[in-house]
Amino acid sequence: MKGKQQDVLSIIKNKETSLSIILLYGPNIFLVNELYSKLANSLINKNKDVFGSKEFTAKEITTSPENFYTETQSIMFGLEKSYIRINMSGSEAGGAILEFLKGETSDVCLIVRAGALSPRSSLRRATENSNSALIIPCYDDDSASLISFISEKVHQGKFTIGREASQEILYLTGLERGRVNDSVDRLMLYLDSSEDREIMTEDVKSVLFDTNQSQINDLCSSMCLGEIKKSQQALSRLFLQGVTPPQFISFFLSHFQKIHFVGLKVLSGLPVRSAIKELKPPVFFKEIGLFQNQVELWGVKKSERALEILIETDLKTKTLSTLGQSIVGDVVVRLANVARK
């Protein structure tokens, strides 16, 4: 039968269930894994289950189920109910789970995690149609669900956070729960010794923008000067350092806004060097020559088009979070090619 996340949370809280199967599935892998882990920790009594709880793979369930059948039929001494974990990620087939549903299973419960399952999946259909099973979809997050997640997480860490600071986290991180989780962890670690325990918007900007600014500047310069290979190398290094796709787009937008600003000043009759000096914060004096070259390459019209492309890309990185790195890589090459024309 179909259920909701609240049903799982109730089972976790009560630490027991009469169900034969609990299946968690969907594109939100972080949430699937989080609930799966909490269920296992809540239901499996490690003190009594002296043999441990084996986790079966999709391959074992669909092609070599002998050990699974043995496990479901074993007598677990001292246990009223035994729990078996199954990782069905990457498979939509039901395999031995379908046979399990047909038998008497009051003393065994399967805790199953899976990825996205289509309505035609045999595993999904069988679980939805069984009164002794519970299937919970975990869909992609939106801003509202993630702001709620942030609020709950910082509360558990004995911090407080306002809506504006939460929205700033999403702006810099994107709508992917795993990245949001890591970002909040970094913020709480950074502010762990603070007395007021409040996460402010300024803290978010400071911590999540905490990266090697000179490398960011090198990437922006290389891209705007049409140096494709150099741009890709800089991009790869920064990805390895943990810079997220939305952060890259934020950096690029800021850089092109400066180029556009200077371009407008030049059109109004101001010498380019004088226009550059009006930027706040100022361009580092050793980089003024490079920045002037970029202004001359892009001008007002091309920089306006670049800003339009980056705004479109910003939305893509936040809504298609799993493709974020590819999207950023594509836009870097695209803009570098424009610079060479």
C-alpha cells in the first residue's frame, strides 16, 4: 500500500512495525538513504541480533536469491521479528521479493531502498498492491521542503536561522538535499564556538564563498579571454575543492556584471581605465590589464547576452542538480568560444 514519509517517521519513533516490507524509492537519493538508515537503526536491535543484519544487493535478489531465502527462513533467537536490509538501487525488478510477498511473513520485515521506479516496475506494483507492505516515494525537494529541512537540522545542532539566511544557502547551494546538508554542516562547524548560536546571512556568504579567490579569478579571466583548455583545468581543480555549480554561476554572473558596468561607462565617454577604477570592490592592480582586455573583447552587447545565458544556466543547475557539473562545464566552453569570435 502507498504511504507518506510521516508513516515512516512514526515507525522510526515507535521502533516497531507489523509490516512485511517497507520500500523507500524515488529520485531524492539523499532522503531515501537517510530514511533507510534511520529505519534500520530504529528497528534492528544490535544487542539481540548477534549475527548482524546483512544487506542484500539487487543482483542477489534478482539472480542469486538462495542466501536471501535462507535468511528469511532462519530462526533468529531472542527476536520477535527479524529485519533484512535490501539495496535495490539500479533495478526495477522485484525478483525474490515478489515470492516473499506471497508467503507468511509476520516474523520477517524487509527494509528496502531503491532509486526511481516507474509505474510499470514489478517491485513497485507488487508493493503498492500488498496490504502487508508500505511504499514511500521520495521526490525531489523544492524550496519550501529544503527550508524546513534546514530549520530542523540547525535546531538539532542547537542553532537558529532565519528565512533569509536559509534562502541564501539554497541560492548558493542549489535544490539538492545532500549539498544543502553538507553546507549546513560546514556552517555549524564554523560557528560552533559562537555565543549567540544564530546563523546569519553574512555567515552563509562568508563560509559558502570560502574558496581560493585567485583561482576563481583565473577561471573567469581564462573563460572571458577564450582560453578553453586553461578554463577547463581551473574548473576541474575548483570542483575537486568542493565549489558547487550554483556557486560557479554566481561567480560568473558577478564577473560579467562588472564587465557590463565598465562597458556602459566606456560608451558614455569614460576612458576604460577610469571606468575600471569605479568598480567596487576594486580590481587588483596586477589584474587591471587582463580585465581591460576582457572588457574590450566583450563590450556591452556580448556581456548582456552572457548574463542572459548565465541566468538561464543558474536555473538549470538548481533544478537539474544531478547534471550541475556538466551544465557548468558546457557553459564555460560556450562562453570561452564566444570570446574567441
